[in-house]
Amino acid sequence: MPAPIVNEHMRAYYHRRAAEYDDWWLGTGLFERRDRPGWAAEVGELVRVIGGLAPAHVLDVACGTGFLTRHLRGDVVAIDQSSAMVEVARTRLPRAQVLRADAVPLSFADDEFETVLTSHFYGHLLEDERAAFLSEARRVAGDLIVVDSARRPDGPEEEWQERALNDGTRHSVYKRFFSAGDLADELGGGEILHEGRWFVVVAG
């Protein structure tokens, strides 16, 4: 059985961030004064892409607060390693099964789902962690959909970011950025569902 991935510092950061995580999506809180041209419109487009997916038996890995999960159609199971994230997601997803669980190993049977979706999780994984996650995702489902951050022409492919929370604490977070084509290649091929200034979505 593969060992759990993502170090304890990253886990703690996202656990502490749960109450303010949606500020990033909504442009509120610490994000209110950030210059993000076209952000709100593209979040709306991303929601339409997710809501337009065919109904399926879906596992959302690292669901966070369920901001995107709520737009999935079908029989949805959502997991996150943070009990604080799970608590928020459960209030938002009354028709889904929301569990506290690790992304690796996944505590589900082979081919238990039709689709695995993950949003803004894959881009935080180090190289060996990516391989472990992809292996588990493909074990439990035939299809994989990855939502992540788009790489801009003047931006890096990867970096360690220093992030601040409302409580004043600062955290070092590994982050990657993708063109849709590069992400599709990394996943072994697939269909580009969205490529914008801020987000990419690939079904592989």
C-alpha cells in the first residue's frame, strides 16, 4: 500500500485555511485588493464547465470547501484530509457523501468510481507524490479530471510561495502552473475542457 503523501506542514496550512478558503474564489478578505483581471468571469466559466460534465459516480479528491464539488452531477463522494474543510463541505453538499480521508492511499476499491475529479491539488504535489496520486486515481476510476492554475507567459512553471492567513501566520507552499497542453501530456493525453488566464481543466 502506498504511503500517505503531502507533508504535515501543507496539511496544517490547509486545515487552518478552511474558514477563509472561499475568499480566494470570491475575491474577498485578503484577496479583495488583488488585481486579477477577469477572475470572477472565469470562475463563472469554470463553474459552467464542472456543471456541464455528464452525471457520473464521481470521487472528488481534496474537495476543500466543496466550492466546485456542489456543481457536479450524479452520485458524488467528496474527500479531504482536513476535518475543518470537511465540516464546511458537508454544509454545502447535502446530497453528497463527504468524508475525511487521504488522497493517497485512496480507501476505495478498484474501479469503484467512473470519474476522479481533483481541483487545485495536483499542482501542489512534488514529483514522487504526483506519481503516487495518479496511480491511485487510475486504480479507482477510469476517468480523471484535473482542475488547476494556468501558467501565464511571464510566470514560472513552479515556485515556493509564502502565503499569509488572516491570523497573521505565514506558510511556505509549493505550487505549479500549467498550460492545458502540458497538463494533458503529463496525464498521458486527454481532452482540454478549459484553458483560460487563470484556470486549466483537462480530462485524461
